Amino acid sequence: MPHSSYRIIGLALAGAITLTSGSFAQSDDSLKQEVTTLKGRVAELEALVNRLLTAGSEVKVVEKREGSPKAVEFASSDPAPTLVSADKSGQFNIRGRLFMDWSMGDDKQGTFDYSGTKMRAAWFGVDGNVTKDIKYKFEADFGSNATSVKDAYLQFNRGDWSYTVGQSKIPNSLEWNTAISQTTVMERASFKDAFGFGRGMGVKAATNGDNWSFTAGAFQGTNKFSSNTDESLTLAARATWGQKLDAGTYLLGISGRFRDMNDSGSLSYKAKATSNQSGTMASFAGQEKDTTVGAEFAYSGNGFFGTAEYAWLKADDAVAVSRSATFEGGYVELGYILTGEDRPLDLKKGIWGRPKVSSPVDKGGMGLWMLSGRMEHLDLTDNGAFGGEQDSYILSLSWYMNRYLRTILQYGHTSLDDAGGFTNKADIVGVRFNIDW
């Protein structure tokens, strides 16, 4: 609005009030004081208008420029966005997974006979970067009506090495280090549970190249939301090496682990059938120390994939038999992706990666269909220890609707022999729907 317009408005208001005050004076002398006050306020208003008009000539319009710095921004990370700082040094990501299972099974001895559902996993957590060289991760599982911390650590990067402090995966086995959301069956191989591959509180160091990796660490107990007086000690290391060829990609790996309970408990070895809802089959307990070594192989190319692992565990001075015993176990698996994609091997990390779905269902496609079959073996019988010999045969069909949504249908048959005269057989059908991000 022009300056003259502001002046006219101000003078008009002053004149109107002055005329009105005269009329009030003729009718009621008691209002004279109020009118005088109003005149003073009008004078103040005119002065204020003049100051605003003078200041207005110095006002500059600041336009928003493209590329101006922002405090944070969202980066694409389907299905959950990642919050990234303006200088890219810090980031925050929400993590999670839901595994909803149904299975039905029974065994020959009648120790379990069931049909039901289970929230196998309900994980929620965060990860990200504090700075470019400091990462963090916290993730807990709220499934099965209980809460348990999974990963909780800080990771420091220095040159070609990273150092992890806190609770994280102990470096053993290809299938254990591969996320369970990317395995081909509902549960990992029986030897993984029997030999106690898991997480631990401790420190580990890792380095890698384009086609190799190495990780080693020392651990003592696990997080229990309280002061941890567990005196157990675990030392572990894993190394992988692979190569990309015209015909496909392959990976080789070795790992080792030593555990000593130091009189703070005992070690046990046990495995269920092919579903987490089933009962225990092979089992043996009562050790204080053990040593495990394992070997790995994996291949993927032209839609086909195959993997094999085998591990040997020496239980030192087994209490139950008063002498050492050697247990062993592993699996062999072959599979084919019916829709033509490849199952990716991440040679830098030494794990199976997340497959890319060429034609996702949410874009009008049929998703990714993967068929696999495997044989698992576990032997907990040796030198007077009769934990049993357990063999499982599993056929599974996976349907990836997109990279993050998957359904698994599987059938598994398990047999148990040489368990101190006890034998058993079990048949289980299972379905899993899982989403992870």
C-alpha cells in the first residue's frame, strides 16, 4: 500500500475520533477525559505508522534458494525412510521384522502333536551413524510374550578395520551370519542350535575386501538388563573368500570357536525338528568346555544355487560321561529360482544377500518364486555320549512378493536314532509370512 494511503487512514481515524469526542462532550461532560486519552492514542498510532513507513523502505525480500542447507533430509530406503543429516555424516534408520508362523506336526513317540500359530519374531530397533566413522545398532525381539535384546552395540571404523563393542553375532557359520529373513527355510540348520551359535557381549574386529572377509572376537556372557557376573569366555573367528565367474559366484569359508564356562554353568546341545514349535529331538548336556571348527561352501548362478556347511565340536571332559566326546553336524542344500533371478552372494560380508525381485506384485508382477531342498545331519553320539543322530529332509517353496515381503511353505521329515536305544520320527508342515526392513 502507498505511504500516502497510510497517512490518509491515520488522519481519517483521528478526525473521526475528534468529531465523536465533541459530540460526546455536548451530551456528557464525564466522557471528556476518555476522549482526551483517545486523542493521545491516535497521536501514538500516527507516529507508529510513520515509523513503519520509514522502515518499510529498508525491508528486503529473502527468496528460498534451491540447494540451501537443511538440518536433516529423508533418503530413500524402502519400505522405511532413513533420516540423514545435511552433511551426510549422521543417519538414523528404523529397523524391524515380523515372522508369523503356522505349523502342524507330530512325532512317532507322541511327545508332541500340535497345530497352531506363533509370532516367531517381532523385532523393532534402530541403527545409524553418529558420525561418518561411528555406527550404532539396537534391536530387540518382542515376540513370544517376552522381550530380549538382540543386537546392541557401537561400531568404530578405523582405516580398513571396524571394531564392534557390545552385544552382536559371534562369527561362526554362513547360515548363522545370514539374516534369517534371507534363508530358504523357516529355521536354520539343526547343528546351529545344537552347537549354540548365537550372540555375545564382547569386542570383535573385522576387515574385508571386494571378495573376502575376516572377523574375530572375544565375548563373555550376554546382556541380561542387569549386572552380568557370567565368567564364561568365548573366542571365535571366521574367514571367507569368493570369486565371481562367468558361470556364477562362489564362496568358501572357515570358522572356529572356543568356549569355557569357567564354573559359571554348563553347556548343552539340543535340536528341535524342522519347526520352532516342535519338541526337542536330539540332546546332550553337561559340558564345561568345547571347541568347534567349521567349513562352508556356497554357489549361485543362472537361477541355481547350492550351499553346504559342516562342523565338528569337541566337548572336553563331558561331565555326563567323564571323558571327551566329538559331535558333528551340517547340511547340504540345492535350489532354483523359478522366475529367473539369482540368489545373491555378498562376498564382502560372506553372507547370502537379499534377492532383487524383477517383477514385484505391487507393480503388477508375479513376484519371485524359489524352490529348494535340503538334507540336515546332526550327530550327538560319541564315546559314551548318546544324544542321538538326527537327520532331517526339508522341501520349501518361497514367494517374494517384493524384496521385503515373503511367504514360505515347507514340509519337513525328521528321524532320530542311536539315542541310547530311543528312536523317533516327526513330520511337520509349516507356513511363514514375514516382512522385514
